[in-house]
Amino acid sequence: MMKLYELLQSVEVIESWNKKDVNIKGIAYNSKKVNFGDLFVCIKGNKTDGHKYIPQAIEKGAVAIVVEDYKPVSNIPQFRVKDSRKALATLSNTYYDRPSEKMKVIGITGTNGKTSTSFMVNAILEKYRLKTGIIGTVMVKYGNYIEPSILTTPESLDLQHYFSHMRKQNISHVVMEVSSSALELSRVKEVDFDIVTLNNIGREHIDLHGSFEKYFEYKASLIRNAKPTAWAILNLDCPYSKSLIDETEAKVLTFGVKDRSGNLSCSNLDLSTGRPKFKVKIEKPIKIGEVEYEPQEFNVGLSVPGYHSVYNSMVAISVGLLSSIPIPAIQEAINSFKGVERRFQIIYDKSFKIIDDHFANPGNINVTLETLSMMDYNKIHLIYAIRGSRGVTTNRENAKTIVKWTSKLGIKEIIATLSKSHVGEKDRVTDEEIKAFKEIMDQAKIKVHLYDELPDAISYGLSKVSKDDILLLAGCQGMDYGAKIALEDIYKSRSGIDKKEIFGALKNRIAGM
């Protein structure tokens, strides 16, 4: 509980009406979640406006309101601010007593690999017996608490709520994915980041942000706004990441796989098995507090496949070093890391393979299909959940990227699905997105089998597989349930299969369960 006037001191109030000091028992931005004694903050979204729900909030017990636009309702205290989203972030941080300042917070952004990198980092920290929390696309997890994620980066109030609970459980390090939307909408405005990283930038969320340039600006703001005592980890092989070296007050640690002029480099890279082996070289001394790493080399052998995994691991290794973790512990954790659900995950490997991948954007599609091209197989069958509500541009570019690989991989037809019964409204595929996808496929003379429902698409795909084939379940939200559906179909249709064994790949899985 907190006095209203004390709470409001943290934000600039432009105007106020019906002023009186009251006890605030909580904060809410969704009228459905208002409890008696709450401060209701009206935020404007793409599809709705919190100001419309002021009467409902009052009816449920809101005792004060923060607005951008004054609404003549009842005699409840009302306070106008310039930007209610920024106000929500600041008020939430103040209400929960600035919890992120009391932990080490690691913010990971980029177009591809945020989730895998976050889990790699978490594995290193946990190996060193640090108490960790993780916030990202798959889940929010700390201690024994696990919650499937709705957003990659939660709304600011929810984020500060999680931080507060983590602090109470003595969590020392928090690893979190930071999306471009979260940066644009000020969800992480008050987060006290100790380490930030931008690994790569590709063409993603163009329709959402208006242009690639704006998308990059939002991503870059995580680095540019880092505090002087923080560390920024930047990839020299990505020109956009490299360009930020002189645009931050944070201390900078650089790495490269091709460019070896930074603090860390990669050499002797072996991808012959699909699972990378390489040497990491500390090119220059790195001093973190009382710990100093002298120039040296050490071996890394990843259990996860793909060239992209090398870059993800270089970020994770960098975070481990900046967290003063001994190199042997970093090696052990990174070598034993088994990957993340739906990130090139082999869920079935008998007479044929089923690989489950989130296939989010051109960069991710490229690295996934490149990895497949290095594997031995008879034929590849691609089941693709068209990405819904991401705009025509994103879907057209995804389709063009797929087409670029079809001849090399021997793909002449694609099984596509809208997953109508398995996605919510925010992930619904629009008619324009379907049209954009089909136009690209028609131009490339790729036959498309389009199914409204995910189970129908998977059933057809399974009917086509033969010995030594690969069935690729590809797509984001629309394919989340694909692995479970596919394995259930195999279990029901084939005799002599051990249930525990076949569903073992889904153990501890969050998405689609």
C-alpha cells in the first residue's frame, strides 16, 4: 500500500481534478483486472483505448485515475500526464520499490536468436549456482514459478510485478528478451539493465513500426540508453550492431566470428556435423571488478546445431565473462546446453525426422534452411504456418526467403496452414497476408496445399513422409501446437510405440501444451 501523492511524485502531472490523497493498494491498466483501491492508468493501444473503460474501472473499485485525456466522470481524483505508457512504467517501478536495481538484469535484443541466447545465458548462470529468473518469448520463470508468456516482453506493470516477486525470492540475475515493441511502447523504460546486447538486425516488424529504419532505432535504443556502469555486448560481424560502439555511454565488449579485431573472436570453426565446434580467443584483457581475464584460448563444442548458434553462444560466453564466471564453468554449461523448444528442435527421430522450428523471419528462415542443407536426408516436407497479423511486407519477405531455398533443398510443394483454431485474434492470418504468400509461391511455381486447420495440414504431411525424410514444422504462434499434434497422430496410428518415449521431446515444454 502507498499514498497516492507519494506515488505521483515520480511522474510529471500536467493537470488534476478532484484532488485528494488516498491509499493505493495496487495499479492496473486493464479494467477487468482492477481491484478495490487500485490506481487505474489509461493507456492507448493499437486496437483499443483505456480511457473508454474508466466507468468499468471505477465500478470495480478504482480510487484514482491517470489519463492523457480528461474524462468528466464522477468525482474520482484524475491526473493528466503527457504519456500514460511512460507514466505506467514509472509508477509501477516506484510502487514496487525499484526492484530491478537490486538485481543484475541482462537485456538481450536482436532480430534472431533472442530466446536461444537467453536460455544459453541462463544455463551458464545456473551452472555457477546463481539464482536466476528468465523473461521471454517462451515463459516467465523464477524459482518454482513458471508461466507461459503472452508477450516477449511483458507490459511495464507486469514486468515490475515479476521483478518484485523475483527479488523477494532472492533472485540475483534476471535474463530477459527485449522486443522492439517493448522499446517503442516504453515497457522497459525503468528497467535498470546491467548488461545489454544487440546480436543482429534483420527485416522484421516492418509493417508494425513503419520502416526498417524505425525498427532499428527502437532496437538500438537499448544500447544507446544503457547507463555508464553497464556493459554493452556488440557483434562486429553485424554492421548495425557495430555502428553502436561509439553511440553508448556503457562499457563495450565486442566479438566477431569473421571480424577478429574485438575482445573475443572465433576460430577453427567446424560445422561438418551440423553441431559447431570452435575455439574462443580472448584477444584483449577483460577486467570486470576484481576479476581479469588475460588473453587465452578455450574450446567450445555445442550440442545445438547451426551456424547461428555460434553467434548466440558468443553472446552467452561474453555475458558469462562479464558476470565473473570462471571459463571452465562457462565451457561446461555452453557445451551441455540442449537448446530451446521450437528452435530447430528434433522431436522425432526414427525412420524419419520431425524438426520443429519457429521460422519467424527471413534471418531465422535462412539459418534454419541452411542447417537443413548440411544434413543427410531423402526428401524434405515443409508444413508452414503462415505468420498472422504481421503485415504483408513480413509475409512476402518470409515467402521469398523460403523460395530462395526450395530448389537447393528439393522442395517442390509446401503444405501451408492458417491454424484458425489454434491462434488468438492478434495472430490471425489476414486475407492480404494469404494473398501475398500465395503470389510469391505462384511466381516460383511452388504448389501450395493450404489448410484452414493445423491438424489437417499435419495429417497430410505425415501421410507423405517416407524413410529418411525430414518433416519440418515451421512457423511461429500458428505452429506452437504442431509438435504435440504430430506426435499424437504418430502414437495413435502406429503400433508398438512407447508413449513415454515418443512424448519425451515435449517434457517441460510450455508452447502448445
